[in-house]
Amino acid sequence: MVAPPDNDVLWARGLHHAHGGTSALAGVSVGVREGEILAVTGPRGSGKTTLLKCLSGQLVPSEGEVWFNSAPVHTLSSPSRERLRLDRFGWIDTEPHLVPELTAWENAALPLLLRGTGTRSAKHTAVEWLDRLDVGMCANRRPARLDQSQRQRIAIARALATTPQVLFADEPTAPLHRSDGTQVLRTLTTAARSHQITVVLATHDPEVATLADRSLALLDGRQSGAAAEAAGSSDEESRAACSLSV
Ligand SMILES: Nc1ncnc2c1ncn2[C@@H]1O[C@H](COP(=O)(O)OP(=O)(O)OP(=O)(O)O)[C@@H](O)[C@H]1O
């Protein structure tokens, strides 16, 4: 077992995984630098979700290694991986999965409260993120009284509220209208850049991938191209392109 290069916050080599008899990953390797936004692209069923789940410790690959800094994620016990996810990682799903009984701010504050942050401080942080995502006015409403776009913004606020070291986002704007989705994604990437949060973003939409610094294309569980710089843009250019003041 060889530790990953120093400048990669997240690093995986030779990942294989099958769901039952269905192969989902067949030898994928990837490194992500601190503060980088990596898009994982590919058509439906190409292995994007499985890759994000292996990188975030939700799934243990059947072969291969996953490292988060100097921690070998693939060999950690289940409770240690759970701790890692709670303390260091954030996850945004395609569907928001909010707790229906809790208000928007309570949902956004939940990971902070689970970490032991006091209610007052957790509420303050949660409401700040709701404001940044343009849903501050919904803070006291429950999910049933919100539309899909508002619910997804709250799920994004919840993921950002802990300022995770790595944020995994699995098709986070798929259920939104295109213009709304683009705006939400710009807010998300701008917030990540300003807080040095590393993002691994799965998408089947090539336009969404242009907001990332690099992309890794998958096809049938394999890399269909080397991770490439976002088309036509250097790191500086792509950072400057997202100029929202989040
Ligand atoms: N829980 C599961 N049980 C059985 N097969 C699965 C399961 N999850 C994924 N698969 C299969 O593994 C392969 C990769 O799926 P995965 O969800 O990782 O791809 P994806 O690129 O994220 O697709 P999508 O864009 O549809 O979410 C597909 O063939 C899929 O049908």
C-alpha cells in the first residue's frame, strides 16, 4: 500500500466494484487536489454514483485503494468511515431527502447539531447558508411548504454548513429547471471555491461539467478519457468565471 501524492486530498487507484453480478467500476483511478472541483461525467449507468460512494466511504470497493489525505479509507472500519463522513465529508443527492418534521433551518443545522455544536451557533450558521442560497426567507418553513428548488437549496445549505473538506454532489441539479439548476450550481461552486472546499460532482450534463476545473469521463465503469482541464479554461479563468459573492 503506497500513500497518495501530497497534493491530492483524495486519491483512488484501480477501483473495481460490482452490485450483485453487475459490474459498476472496472479499474478507475483518480486524484483530486485540495480546493479543486472535479466533474465526473458519463451517461446513465456509467458508474458515477458508485465512484462517488467508493470515494466517500459509503461503499468499500471490491478491489483498489481510496485515500483521504493519509487515511486509507478502503481499510477503515465501518464506524471510522461513518465518522469520516460526518466530520470531513458532505453529500448532496439528486433528491433533497429533508426531514419532514423539521423546519428549513433545523434541517440545514442538523449535521452541526449532530457534531455537538450548540443550537444558537448552529442556527446562525444554517441561516447564513440559507441566505447565501437565496432561501433565507424559508428558514421557518417545513419541507412540505417548499417547492423542489427551495428544498434542494436547503439540502445544499445543509451540506455546506459544516464546511466539509470534500463535498460529493451526485447530479445535484437534475430535478431543477435548467436556468434554476445553473444558478444553484454557480452558487454551489462559488461557495466551494471561496471556502476552499474540494468538490466531486457527478453529472451527465456536459454544460454542468464546464463549471468544474477538470472532468473525468466514465463509460461502462471505465475511464473513457484522461481527466482534462475544463475546456478552454485555466484554473484562474474558471475561478474568475464564477464571480458571485458567496
Ligand atoms: N444497487 C444496485 N443494484 C444493482 N445494480 C446497481 C445498483 N446500483 C447501480 N447498479 C448498476 O451499476 C451500474 C453503475 O450504476 P451507477 O448508478 O453507479 O451509474 P451512474 O452513472 O451514476 O448512473 P445514473 O446517472 O443513472 O445514476 C449500472 O449498470 C447500474 O444499473
